[in-house]
Amino acid sequence: QLQASGGGLVQAGGSLRLSCAASGLTFSSYAMGWFRQGPGKEREFVAIISWSGGSTSYANSVRDRVTISRDNAKNTVYLQLNSLKPEDTAVYYCAASKYRGTVYRRHGDFDSWGQGTQVTVSS
């Protein structure tokens, strides 16, 4: 089970830190990812971190503004969002990959999903 939190309403240029706590799975064995789904849009990949935290990868649209990290001792993955823009408004989902590395980033490569946390950026 994955429980995402940390979303909220923020002004453009602001920051948020999302958290995703995992239970019932061997958290440290798998890569973890974040996806988002904006209003009227399809769910899209945001970031992924390998099982050890040694490798990360980001979508081009957020690359310079987002940092993914994980704490395997706490079974938690984080997503730091900086310099937020109105177009970042979306429900953000964390997900557990079927794999250990960061190569596989499609929706179908993840088999456990959190419930999502809403991020709203006002202009």
C-alpha cells in the first residue's frame, strides 16, 4: 500500500514536498516513481528513483525543478517540487516499479499505486 501526502495550494514560484509512505511491500527492492495527471490530461511520468537511490531520472518538463529521493529505512519516497508553475497543477501519484532500475517508466511498468495527492498552483 502506498500513501501519498504533502499536496496543497501554492502560488506560482513556490515549493512543495510530497511524501509517499509504503507498507506491505519490500520497499527497498524496487524503483519508485511519481506520475501526475492534470485536468483533462493523461497520466504522465514525472520522476523515478532506483531501488538504492543511486540513480534518478526525470521528465524533461520538470527536470530542473524537481528532485526525487528515498529513505529506505523509513519506506518513504519524496518529491521536492520547486519553482512551481500553474501547469504543474495535477494529482500526483507515487508508484512502485516492477523493477529495480530507472529504465522502465511506462505506466504498465508499475504495479502498486498510491491514491494521489492534489497539487494546485495559482498564478
